Amino acid sequence: MEFQKRLEEDGFVIQTEENRTSKEIKDFNHTYYQGLLLEIGNRQQLLTFSPNQDKNKKFAGNKTLGEIRNISELPIFAPQKLVKRAETIDVIWLNGDNDMPEFFFEVEHSTDIQNSLLKYNELCGLNARMIIVADVQRLNEYEKKKNLSAFKNIRDRVEFLDYKSLEKQYELLLEYQTLSVGILGI
């Protein structure tokens, strides 16, 4: 949450009980978590992608998601139909050595988790981790949807990452990268 407080100082809207259901907050939160994922991927020396329709959304210090991601087009890593589908994923981390996706992230702030599972189901032939990022209060919804028979092919491959855990991992990564000598391989 420390990072989100810094964003508030930069003029971003922070969620309160009064505004938590507003479109402004929903859009901000979705972009905020996309930006964190892009930043983490960049700091791990991965190629990072977010959809072109999100490229002008502001993240931090007037940076847009388009400025944070480090590739604006996905390489051809599979048949064109799959690449086109992957282009709709909120954040993708790719291995720079072979241009293959390593992680797919779908941020589910206010939309149905089933939509992300449908995307992942179409991409099940790819060897990438598939992660739903959402508020911990949506974990039960995620578990129920994931266990529908339609998703039996991806049930064991999809993971849930809650917002607080994502923020904590980002803060730990920042802290680790300030050390004079790092030995953990982060």
C-alpha cells in the first residue's frame, strides 16, 4: 500500500468506502495492478506486454502503461489465432531468449472471472503460468468458476494472486534491488 500512497501524492484517485464502486476507481485499480505487474516483469529482465487498448492509461508519475511495457507487439510464438487471443491478456511476461510467454496475468477487479478462464482455456496449449489477479474477497468465486467442468483442462494450471500479495512482492523486489550485493537471484 505504500506504493499506492505515493500514487495518491501524484494525483491518482485512491479508493475509499464512498468511491469504491465508481467507474473511476475500477479503472484506476485495474491499471494500477497492470502497472505493478509490468514493473515487476521489467525488473526481472523479462519482456513485458500489455494490450494496445490500455497503452494510454496512466500508471505512476504520468507514465502510461505503454511507456512501462517494453514491447508493443507480441512476437509470433504460436499460430496467429492464439497470438491474437493472447494480445487481449492484461499483462504477459515473455522470456527474451526465445520470445515465449512465461506468465499470463488477468486482473479481475470488477469483471467476471469466468471471462479470464475462457481466455486461458483457449491458450491452454501454451506452456505458460496463468494467473488471475484479484481482491482476496474474490477467491471463493475464483475457486467455484475454476472447478466448472468446462475448465478441467486448465484447472491445475491457473493460480490466484491477491492484490496485497502482489503489492508485497513488488515492495520486496524494490527492497531487494537496493541491496549492494544480492545473492537471491531475484
